[in-house]
Amino acid sequence: MFLADVKNGSPVVVGVKQSQKAIARDQAAGVLIAQDADEHVTGPVKDLCGAKGITVETVPTMKELGKACGIHVGASVAAVLKTR
């Protein structure tokens, strides 16, 4: 669902810190997390999403998530931003 949005050009922030900021500021519509990312990296993001009621979608690999976000390296977390 959100992965298709990202591939179609929806605004997105990439990385744990940027995603956490977007979630905390209620700017995230949903979050993508790579299944092969370390749990100690993604755990706090999952917890924050649970507290804020934000949907989390998993992506099989960091490489796939990075590519979908338009970067040439893997990404563990990305947040799809709400459109105004």
C-alpha cells in the first residue's frame, strides 16, 4: 500500500531519525520498515507508530526500500508523509 505510494512519487522521508521526527510531528501517513533491518534500529520506530496509531508496512529488504525511495543505498525505515 504505502510502498506503491512511494514508487508513485508520494513525499517521503528516509531514515530512522527523520522518520521519528515526522511521526512525532503527526506528519506521517504511514511507515515502511525493512524486514532485514536490525530490530534494535527499527524497534523504537515501531513503538512510536503503535503509540501514534500509524500503520506500519514491511518491505522484504533494505535494498528494495532504498530503491523505492530513490536512493542508491539500503534504507531501514521510511515515512510516507501526509499530503495537505
